[in-house]
Amino acid sequence: MRILLTLLVFTLSNLPALAKNKIVRGPYLQAASDNSMVIRWRTKQATPTFIRYKAYGDKNELQYQDLVRTTEHEAKLIDLKPRTKYFYSIYGLGKKGKELLADDRINSFFFTTFSPAGKQDYKVYAWVLGDPGTNGTKKYKFSDKKSQLLVRDAFYAYHHQQQLPSPNLILSLGDNAYPSASDKDLQRAFFEPYQDVMTHIPIFPVFGNHDSGYDKNHTSYNARSYPQPHGVYYDAFSFPNENKAYYSFDYARVHFIVLDSYDSYWQDLKADRSNLNKIYDGAKDSSNAMLDWLKQDLESTDADWTIVAYHHPAYATADDDPPHGRWQDWIKKHVVPILEEHKVDLVLNGHVHNYQRSYPMKNFEAKSAEKNIYSKGQGTIYTILGSSGQSWNQAHTSDLHPVAHAKEGSVLVKATPHNLELKFISLEAKVLDKFSVYR
């Protein structure tokens, strides 16, 4: 085996400039941390997995390799330096042993590891997408089929105009690909639209109802969280821990939590759905794995800021399509009290296809009359972003929501040791909402 690996390294070091094999998905970055990064890609032909990478300014080149031939490649690079830029190149071998590059964009790939957890001096930018995956979807004829791309390009334009640093991460708030998050849907409406940024910015996904891919009779699915995470969504993405449907990660002293608001409220959903009504109701003789995990996770962090993302909002307004249902009711009853008890700063939701933002909230009441400047500890702010693909729900302000826009757009979240800032950037690259929380 050692001889074989030596030969592999030797042949890969003498690869020709042209490649017959191609990367048809990715590369895209997943499950980032301060000392590791997962790189995934799909090739047209099965090939061993091989990456060369090195830190910026470092002469020593490192390698990752797996001799098993596959079209679905996943490489976890470990023992990386925190807050360090790395360049990486992807290689492959042809069926007859002929050396081939897996892609012709050699030397164009890079990523930057996170600042270490606990670092006191930091600045983190997160680009947030809500219900983005509508690109080219024939089902939705009442809105511009290209609006997802226009939202993307508007963010790029704003980013360039303001001369901002590259986002450190991307959060996608569920319903990542319409209509049913099949493999083809994900390719067309998620991986292709964000291909250029996914090579150097890690994406952290949220599981939404359309990511389950249910059919019109709600009898078959492309993916489910229960009884165990399985299906297209879970095959396409990598996660920071074994709880694929819900997980957490840190960037310096900012703690991010991703929850599963779709399947998590069942105690133990059977594959045949025969116990569909067996949901967690808070009774003493019942328990819920995600809620138990959430409490432990919140109790274990002392971060400056805590940001929680999940798909179904507890608070929302939409005249034409009231966002009420068992998921929202369950979240409001069982999740919101935990978040507010632990003084979560910001909640990011999707599902309702517009933009809305609450005042700081406690016990279902607004705790400030100010529109956009707050102090840490006043309450939890709930932001709904379901229009990074298309906006089709009308929106209005309320006693709880000082801002509401029936507009396509995306969100930029910035966190420093002193303040947490959020901007809603519209399809026209204009900031339609901005607020700051100071500590």
C-alpha cells in the first residue's frame, strides 16, 4: 500500500494541463471550524479523492487522499491553523490509470479557517439566505424566475460598493431547493447559483419542509430527520456533528445554533407515519431529543452573541397566507421559552416569503419601542427572511414587528465584541432594514 501511495503522489505531481474528467458539482465547503474544513465535490467519472493544499505563505504542501474511486467526494482537512487562508487544488485519475486533472480551475480555490472559539478580538460576517432555491422552478409562475440570481447579484454589488470583506460563512434558512429538493433541484437551484462563492465560503444549511421533498399526498419523501436523518438533503451536505438535523458551531465568541423545526417535534416518527400524532407535548413522561440537546448546548456556552437559525417562525404576519400551523405553534410553545430563558440575541427564520423583523421580545411581548437601536439583554429579536428566492406573501407591521417588506433580498449579519448588526439588502442592492444591538 505504501508503494501504491507513493506512485499515486508521483503521477499526480506530473499531471497534464487539460482534463477530460470534470467536476459537475462543487467544490463546496462544509462544516467549517477554526482547525478543520470539509471539501465536497462531484465528478463526472469515478476517481480517487485527492487534494493538495497549503497555508498562505507556507512552502510546505499538504495532501489528502483516498484511493476508493467515487463520483461523490468528501475530504475533511484537519489540524489546520486558525484564521488562516489556505489554497487547495483537486485532482483525479482516469479509468485506465491515465493522469487527469479533475478540473481546469487549478490554483483558483481557497478558504479561510474560523477565528478560534473564545478569541476576544473578532469581526464575523454571515451572509444569510432564506428559502433561496427557486431558480428556474416552473412551478412558480407569478414571480420572476430569475429573482434568486438577482438577489445574489444585488448582494455582490452591495458588497463591492461598500468594500466589505468576504463573508466568513453562509447560512441558508431552509427550503434550499424547490419544489422538492431532489438531487436535480439542488443542482439547479442551489449548487449552481452559488457555485462561485461555495468554493471559498462554507455554507451551513437548515432543514425546511421543502427539503423533505414530500409529494402531493404527503406519503413519500426525499429526506427526513426521523427516525434517523436520511435522504437527498443529508447526502448532499456535511454537518459539524452527528446530530445532522440540528447542530451548533462557534466563530470566535459568536455561537451559532441550527435547529430542525420540521421533524423535531415528533418523539419518534415511524417510517410508515403510523404514529403521526405522537408529538412532544411537554408532559413529564415525554421527552424530545432536540430540546434536550438545545438546553445543554445553551447552558454550555458563554459567547458574547448567540444566533439561532431554524425554518418555521413563531412570530410572523402575512395577510394573504397567515403563517399558522402545528409547526409554528409547537415552536412557540416549546422552543421560544428555551431561547428567551437563555437570552438568545437573534433568531433567523424562513418559510414565510417576505422579510419581517420584530422588536426585542420576551414572553410574547415587545420590550422596546425603538425601531433599530437596542441594548443586549432587552430581549430576543426574531427576523424572518423567506424571500431570497421569491417574495409572494404580503407583509405588514404590527405591535411586534416594526419592519416588514414584501421584497426579495438577503441579509448580512455582522458581529463584533461590541455590537451585533443586521442589514436586509433588497433585490436593488438597497438596505431596507438595519438594526444594531450594543453590549
